[in-house]
Amino acid sequence: MSFEIKLPLFEGPFDLLLFFIERDELNIHDIPISKITNDFLDYLHRLEEMNVDVASEFILVAATLMRIKSKMLLPRPTFDEEGNEIDPREEFIKHLLEYKRYKSVVGQLVEMESCELPKEKRGNIIKEIKSLAAASNVEAELQHIDLYKLLKVFEKVINRYEIEKTKPKHKVIPYSYTISGQKDFILNTLSNFEKKSFVDIITLEPTKIGVIFNFLAILELLQLQLITLHLGEGFNNFWVEKLAGDKEMINK
């Protein structure tokens, strides 16, 4: 059996490039592309010698470095819209700086995670179900019940029943009275008499609601000029007399 040794790899190709830049104290905005390319390829060759699988992202960055190196060795300058020469390393350095920016905050995020994780207990469904079952264990509750507790519960139930029994109840009763109906009723009553007192009309419908509807009907008939009123004898008493009028006016 062959014995293989695997060393810890860098997290990514940009991580390896930053290691080279920091090791050699290079200016990241003006990196020597030839030296960086050679160091990067040398690292990949060592991984292959140790039978370590090389990730495709490392191979992609290696190809990108070699492409930039070939452009700088055989310069064919390209210019932007303003006529300035474009550095072949510019776009690559921009991605490298973005990676460095994100990498700089990873340590802070890890520290925040380690501080926040102990503060909130992670859910455990099985444990929660067991705790709920233990809390609602009827047999365990019955073990602590005595006669005094049963009597107290019975007393509370009786008191609650008495309170519910004496609560006021609101009952809605529909009445068959309508203003138009009472107008017809009063006119029909007056058709048999020359005039009739208000007290006599009240006695025909002696209920409180009936008196109210009859009074409102008299007011509307008076406004329609279908009846007239005469003051009679006695306190709050008057005579109602029917006048000649159109039947259409009655139903208004």
C-alpha cells in the first residue's frame, strides 16, 4: 500500500496569491506578474507531485496569470475610450482587491458568530415534545389534588355560574308598526268620525311603541295637509280631523 501525505490547501487561488504578496511584501496595485505567475505554477506542480487533486479554480487563475504575462511580454497595447493605455493586470488586480476586502471581514464575522451562538438555544423538537408531555401529565397533577383543592374549584365554578345567570340579557323584539301603515290606520279611523281626540287614538294602540308610531304618523299627515288639529279640553289633548286629499299623498 502506498502512503500518501496531504497538506492543508489554501481556501482558494486568491488566498494563495495574497499569501505570496504578503510574504514578499509586494505592492498589490503593481504586482510583478512574472514572479507571481512562477510562484503560483510552482505551487500547483508541487500539489500534482503529492497526488493532490487541483481544483479547477486554481487552474483557471493559473491560465489567467499566464495570459496576462504573455500580454506584458509581447505588448499589444489596448486603449480605452479616452485614449489611455489599459494595463492587462488592471481587471485581475480589481478582483484580487475585492477578495482581500471580503477576506478581511471574515474574521470579524466568525467572532460575531461565536459570540451570538451561545445566546440563543437551538431548537430540539423531540426535547420540546417531551417537555410539553411532562407539563401536561394528568396523572402527575392528580397526585397533588386533595379535598380542599376540589372544594375551592367547585366554589369558583358555582360563583361563575351565579354571575353568568344574573347577567343582563338583551332581547330584540321586532314590531309590526310602520309609519305608512299607521297613517292608513289613522285615516281609516277618522273616516267613520268627523273628528277624534288624540287620547282616543292612543287607546286603540296602548303600547309605548304604538303611541310613538301613531304620533309620528299624525305629524306626517299634518305635513301632507291630510288632517288638521283642534285644541281640545284637557292637558296635552287635541282633536284630529280628516281633510279631503289625494290617496297618492297618503303613501308619500
